[in-house]
Amino acid sequence: MITNEIKEKIRAVVGPENALDSNLDLFGYSYDSSFIPLLPANKPDFVVRPLTTAEVAEVMKIAYANDIPVTPRGAASGRTGGSVPLAGGIALSLDRMTNVIELDEPNMMITVEPGVRTIDLYNLCAEKGLFYPPDPASWKFSTIGGNVAENAGGMRAVKYGVTTNYVMGLEVVLADGTILNTGGKALKNVTGYNLTSLFTGSEGTLGIITKIILRLIPMPKVRNTLQLMFPSLDEACSTIHKMLQSGVVPAAAELMDKIGLQAVARTRKLDIDPNTEACVVIEIDADDEAGLDKQAQQIDVIAHEFNVTEVRIAKSFQESEDIWAIRRGLSSAVGAMAPTRFGEDISVPRSEFPEMVRRIRKISEKHNLVIAVYGHAGDGNLHPSVLCDLTVPGEEERVHKAVDEIFAEALAVGGTLSGEHGIGITKRAYITDALGEAGVNALKAVKRAFDPKGLLNPGKIW
Ligand SMILES: Cc1cc2nc3c(=O)[nH]c(=O)nc-3n(C[C@H](O)[C@H](O)[C@H](O)COP(=O)(O)OP(=O)(O)OC[C@H]3O[C@@H](n4cnc5c(N)ncnc54)[C@H](O)[C@@H]3O)c2cc1C
């Protein structure tokens, strides 16, 4: 319960204009970009927007002393409900903490506050010839703090990895207001437990991330895009596997099935051969044009071993953009095919990608539901989208059964519940299936160590 006295104390810390409690404000902080329905019970009691680490620490001290739950929030682009406040209390928005503290060119590192938008970080580094590779499709609005808290991935993960591969150090405000620093700029660091990794992907349940040190790499000099069409999903996947085994590692290898392609064709001109079952969009990069051409030729040869029906190698920046537009427009095009869409995020061993797609097809037939499948085939991360109309009697129940079965099959082929969106609220029912009792108990022990009162983002992960 937040009394007026407590609100006044917090207002004195962050300024009255950054501590909000009108109904409209509370409503605005009660949802994110997941498919969780809007519920009055998910409203916070108070929205707090601190500007500095010291302010975050003061707010946390007040919350801790008064047993007030705190739900951290970046841009609320999360897909699993992570920033939805389930227990009232404070919605702690980090959106005002947007300082770039240092761009350290000799060490190729950047230190930022959590509210910096991912794309702004990328652009700032690019101006200096430096590259921050993780590129979630949401990068135009997601914050780097949210990316670290979710260990976000992106299309370039196949070659360059995900957020955690770039986080060198963090400043974290703990539940009781203590300020903790982890890691640092030393490239090699074996000093106690790796707390930097622990906080990365902790979904706001262990502490508030207030400063982030990121490793950068030199920006590749040239890039190009290829579009490949295949008569079967297996042949598309085999092409990607053979490419990777032969040492041609694309920066991105995105696959979409026929349903996805048909969805995109409804929104833009796209001539699709009726026999096409899969489209692969590939990005390659290199230090010079010759290196780029060599990779494109190698991919062309491999794709022909697997019956590719069309290979389009972009000849201009515009053509590259046109090909990427197919992939970028996919999620919204698929979403527009039905009144409701449940977009999931599973990750399987790369070799199981075609088998997983086959299993999803069976689930789709069994429950008489359309399920579009697309994803980052280069690293085994799939996004099955269940399309439905919840006003049809019985449809909601069938959707939930289908989603349950998709997760069960992902685990059965050796995969995981999430490649990049985290567990949040939407997947917590399956966490024991994935980790077992011992695994969940270990997570809970970690949680108790950092947050003994259970005030940080309650109701998430399990
Ligand atoms: C159209 C679209 C495309 C997307 N594409 C991708 C994609 O390609 N790859 C991918 O990985 N994700 C993707 N996402 C999901 C989402 O953008 C990411 O999870 C992103 O990292 C969330 O960042 P955010 O700033 O919006 O965080 P929020 O959604 O506000 O928060 C996410 C979680 O992080 C916690 N959190 C936020 N900031 C902090 C902080 N400073 N300290 C501690 N905890 C914090 C919150 O409590 C919550 O649990 C997509 C989402 C959309 C809507």
C-alpha cells in the first residue's frame, strides 16, 4: 500500500512531475507489447520516472522499507508481459535515463544509461566505424536496458550473437537500494561469480540496471542481401546448415514459410511461384566487395545443391532494402491475417528446425488453426504465430492447447521455451517442464539472495 506520505517522499526524490498517479497515467503503464489482456488488476499504484542512479537508489530504499513492489520498465516493447505490474506498487520507468556516458574508442566500448534506444546506440557507434551488432526488430523503440534485462537477440545473432555477448559490466541498484557494480572493461575477468551474466536476462527480477558497459567491434565495410526461394522447408534448412558448415557464416539467415509469404504478398507486390514453400533472406558482410561476391557465389552454389528455384542477389542498396522489407513487414502482415494472433518464441537445436516446423504443422492440423512459422533459421529460433478469432466458440481453448503443445514439442526436440523474448508472465506455466524442480529451485534461491522480500517484478518467470 502506497500512502500519501510515501508518495510525498518519492516526489521529493524525483520531482512531482516524475511521480504520476492519475488514472490515465496508471492505465498507460499497465500493459506492454505482449498478448496479455488489459486488466484493471495490472495497474500500478504509482509511476516513478527517476533521472539518476542516486534517485533510483533512493526510490528503492523507500520501496524496500515499506514493502512496495517495483516493476522496472523500458519501452514496454516486451512480448512476455515483463513490464506489466502484477502486484500494483511502483512502475519504475527508466526512460529518462538516456545519457551516453562514454564512447571509449581505444577499448572499443560504450557506457550508457538504460533508457538509450537501441537504434540510437547503434547509430552513434556506426558514426565512429564501430558496430553494436544485436538488432532486435524492435530496435527503433526498445531500450538498451530492456535489451539487457531480456537478453534480446536479433537477426544478426547467427554470426554475432545476442546481447549478453556484448555486456561487459553493469551498475545495478538492488532491491534495498544498494548500488552494485559488476564486470568492467577488462576483456578477461575471472573474479568470483559472473554477476554480469546473471543480471543479463534476469527480466527485472533481481535488480534495476542503471548503467551498462558494452563491447563493440569494427563495423564491417560492405554488406549485401540475398533472397532464396525453395520448394520445401527441408531444402531451405539444409542450405543454411551446409552454408554454416562450409564456413560461409551469414550475418543473418531468416526463414519464412508459405503462409508468411502469402501474408506479405497481401501487403506488397510479390510474385511467388505457387510451388514455393519457403523463402530465406540472407545478409552477408565482408571487408571488401571481392569478399562479398565470393560469399554470394558460394551460397548460390550450395542453394542449387538443394533445388533452390530462385536466387536474387541485390544489385543496389534499394534492392537490398526491398528484400529486407519482406522480412521486416512479415510480423505485421501475419498479424493482419486474423483478428487475434498469438506470436510465440521458441528455440531449438539448429538441426531440428525442419522437424520442429513439421511438428507445428501437425499441431495446426490437429486443432484446425492457421499457424504461420518464421524465424531466425540460422540459429534455430522460431516464431510460430497462431492466427485465430477468439469470438468463435471453442477457438480460445484450441489456441491454448496448440500453444501448450508447441512448447512441449520444442522441449521434446531439445529446445527451449524462449530464444529471445524471455519467460515473463506468458511462459511461466511451462518453466518447470523446461528446467525441472531442481532448476526452478536454484533460480528461486538466487532470487531470494538478491530480493529476500520478493518485491522486484513479482509474478514473473515462475
Ligand atoms: C515488433 C516487435 C519486434 C520485436 N523483435 C524482437 C527481436 O527481434 N528480438 C528480441 O529479442 N526481442 C524482440 N522484441 C521484444 C522486445 O522488444 C525486447 O524484449 C526488448 O528487449 C524489450 O525492451 P524494452 O525497453 O521495451 O523493455 P520492456 O518491455 O519495458 O521490459 C522488458 C523487461 O525488462 C525489464 N527491464 C526493463 N528495463 C530494465 C532495467 N533498466 N533494469 C531492470 N529490468 C528492466 C522489465 O521489467 C521487463 O521484465 C520485439 C518486440 C516487438 C513489439
